[in-house]
Amino acid sequence: MKVEQISVFLENKSGRLADVTKVLAEAGINLRALSLADTADFGILRLIVNDIEKAKQVLKDNSFTVGRTEVVAVEVEDKPGGMAKILGVLDKGGINVEYMYAFVQKSGEHAIIIFRFDALDEAIDVLSNAGIRILKGEEVLSL
Amino acid sequence: MIFEKDLETLPREKLEALQSERLVSLVERVHDRVPYYKEQMKAAGVKPSDIKSVKDLHKLPFTTKEDLRKNYPFGLFTVPLDQVVRVHASSGTTGKPTVVGYTKNDIDTWATLMARSLAAGGAGPGDMIHNSYGYGLFTGGLGAHYGAEKLGATVIPMSGGQSKRQLMVMQDFGSTVLLCTPSYALNLAEIMEESGIDPKSLKLKVGIFGAEPWSEPMRTEIERRMDLDALNIYGLSEVMGPGVSMECLEGKRGLHVFEDHFIAEIIDPATGEPLPPGETGELVFTTITKEAFPIIRYRTKDITRLMTEPCACGRTFYRMDRVSGRTDDMLIIRGVNLFPSQIEHVLMSVDEVEPHYQLIVERQGSLDTIEVQVEVSEKVFSDEVKVLEGLSKRIQKDMKDLLGITATVKLVEPKTIQRSEGKAQRVIDKRKL
């Protein structure tokens, strides 16, 4: 039910994002989803990749600071109101969202939303009880 | 262990009598042999006969780095050059280096004091002394080297740099005592971690670190990461070299000044007035046994205080507290006096912040700005922006609360701050003053 995500610290200077993606490309790592949070001074790149161990290793070898967190991937219908429904469920269940990002699948029937919660297990319960489909780790990696 | 027990535990009154006797003879000697000292004393209105004991020391004029430069290279030597068996020189980052000389006896005294220092750190015959202080004009390498041999230990003359090779030698030769700058020790610790070397697999038991100011939290950090006791040693070429004062393993608090050879004073750097024991000010040294290059009331520019309380180790020599900064390192940021070591103290008290930092001082319009760059390690990193911003804010607040300065904090990627192989450069002052 949980998906592992890696995060990378980036100084806000030109070329750093390109450096990360180059390191990963050279190691043959495939990116499944990503989001970048940025402030005036620094950015945090969050990635879901097909080989987390290898990705972490090559980034560390290249002197990047790398973190690892668990997130939840939720399937949502790709139509108006799909997102609102899920957020309504979370709100009712008193679950706080730290951050989230979304991507649309090839088929176009569903979108996938990656959620980062502090109360991870509680959030999973609330979503499952409301009948929302949570993707397994393997499913996300094989998308 | 105490290397020269009789001398190092001399009762204070006997010690002071010995200092007085040596001081009187020194003053006569430099007055007779060095024209510059004679002129300086004349200008200050002091005759050698005015100096009868240590209590008269304050009547003598100070000697500064500038005086040494004026007499470059050999003008302050008190013996002919054919009696000088070695010279050393300071790095001379600004202008000409300062040159110092040693007779055969001076080299022997120095070796003895360095042997005392190593013994105070628990070293003795049978120890493998890994000497990573630089060999050359800098006094660190050779000073420590001769001391280790005098002690009867085995010395590995590594010098600085080539960190991977240093670690290989440590592993293969079984180094037990490490001598280097504290910033280089951290550099080595980092490379050990990267190479997967468990510090517990090494035989290192003690590290004797000096040649740059460091802090108590940095000691804890080095001890944790290298699994050894980290001790502080002090010295400067103008006074002798390493081994002017040294912390003992028993006390691990303050450095015993080898007072049978050096008289330490603390003065107010602004007025030059001597300060009472315990007060913080500029450290001043008079060497009372050196032959080739004795020095009178040398202003070290190092900021510290003298501790007169008895020590657990039994030595009667007063201790100097760790050097908290230098009068010329002192930054004045919007009128607030600030030493890089104070910032280090604040940073290291924030959990798990890396000891690698740099201060960038700039002037925007008429306002000074200070930026503290801190490396983001895995321990402090988070995937959430608010956590990292919280870290910056916390450092900022601590700086404000504890030091009264408003600094901006910039989180930088690991390894972007230059690593030291000798003395770390902590401050980049871009102000054109």
C-alpha cells in the first residue's frame, strides 16, 4: 500500500536538476513520477523510480543529499470532481496532506495522485474505508 | 603520564622564583645583543636593572608581528648564525613571513616540551605517532616529530594531505596517536565514513589537535566520529612551535602552559593593560629559556583566559582556556564583535548540523550582511520544505538570541564547502573596508 519515494536536496543554481537527471540516466534509472518543491534558496526534488536502491546509491556517490520517505499512490477517475472527492474524504477523516502531486496514465481513464501524509497508516485506513483504490508499490513501478 | 615530573609539578613559589631568575638574565641578554630591543627599551624608559622579578614584566614593551617583519629575516636573533641549527617561518599570508631560529639547545628544549605534551595525552614508548602536521617551514610537523622521538615513541612522518593514504597507513601500521589540525581530523573522519572504515577497527586512542581555534562541541564530534580522546595543543612559531601548552588527558579542560619556559600574560587588547587571572583577553608570551630567538611580551593576537585552579593531573602549571578567537579574526558586524568560533558554537549546538560551515561577509550600501552557509547532510535533510526552512530559522534565531547578530542562513549541498588539509578558511570577507 505504500510506495517509496526518494528526495534530493538541490541548491538553487543552474544546472543542478540537469545533473541529477543525468546521473540517473547514466545509471539506467527510469523515472515514474516527480515533483519539485522550490524556495528562493533551495529545492527538493521528489522522485519515484523503478530502482530505488540503485538510484539512491548513484546519487550519493555523486555527493547529493538523498532522503527516503513513504508515500501513498491513489487512483482517481480522470474526470471533473475526481480529485475533490478524495480530498473530501481526507478532510472528513481529519487527515492532513503534507504535499501531493499528480500524473495521468497513458490510458487516460485514471490519474494517479501521490500523497505525502504525516499520519500515513491512518490515511490509508480512511482512504480504504471510503472505497478509494490505493496502488501497490509494484503497480506504481510498472506503470 | 608526566614526562618531567619534578619540573611540571614544581610548587608555585619555586616556579615563580625560577621564572624571575630566567627573566632577569633574558632581559640583560637581549638588551646587550639585539639593537632593536635596546632601542625599544630605551623608548619605553626601562633599563635591564629595572627588571628584578616576574612582577616587573609589565614594564617591558610589547613585541608584535610588525616588529618581527621590520627585522626580517634574522634581525632579532641573539646568537650568531653559526650557532643556529634550524630556521622556521610562519606562512606569511600578509606580506613577508616571520622567521625564527633555533640553537641545538633550543631544538632539544622544544623536543622535550613536545615530549611533555605527548605524554600529557597519554602517549609513551611503544606508541605509533601518526604525525599529519605539515613538514617544512611550518613548525607543526618537525616540532611534533622531534618530540615523539624524544619520548621514545615511533613516529610516522606523514605530513598533511593524501587522505586515503593516511587512512591506509593508520590501518596497516596501527597508528595510536593522531596529530593534525582539528578541521583535518574531521576531513579524515568523513573519508573514513565514506570508505566504510569503522573507527573502532583502528588503534587510535588519542588525537592531539591544534594550529587553529576549535570548539568544545567540535571535540565531542571528533571523539564520536573517530572513537578517540581529542586533546588540544597550542603553540606558535614566534614563541617556539607546538608544545607551548597542552591539555592533559586527566583534566581535558584547559591547556597547561609550560611555565618554566614561557611566561603567559593576559592583556586588554585595546589598552595593553594586564588583566587579572581568569579574565579574557589577548594572550602574551615571554620566552625565558630560548637562546637563538627569545621574545619579550609577544602579542599572540589569540583570545583566551588563564585558569589558576589546580588540575587533577597534578601539574602546577596554570592552564589557558581554549583559544576562542583571534583579535584579527574578529569580525565587526554592524558594530557587534564576532568571532567565527562563536558561530561554530551556535551551529554545533543545533543537532546534527555538519561542522562544515563558511561565513560570507558583505556590505550592501552601508550595512554589513553576514551569510552562514551550512551543508545539508542526510541527517538534517527532509523531503518537506517546512522542515528545512525550520532549520534555517532555528539557526537564525539562535544567532540572534545568543550572539545578537542577524544572519541569513543558506543551506548548501554537501561537500560544496572546501575541505581543509591544514587550517580551515571559515570567513570570506568581501567588504572593501
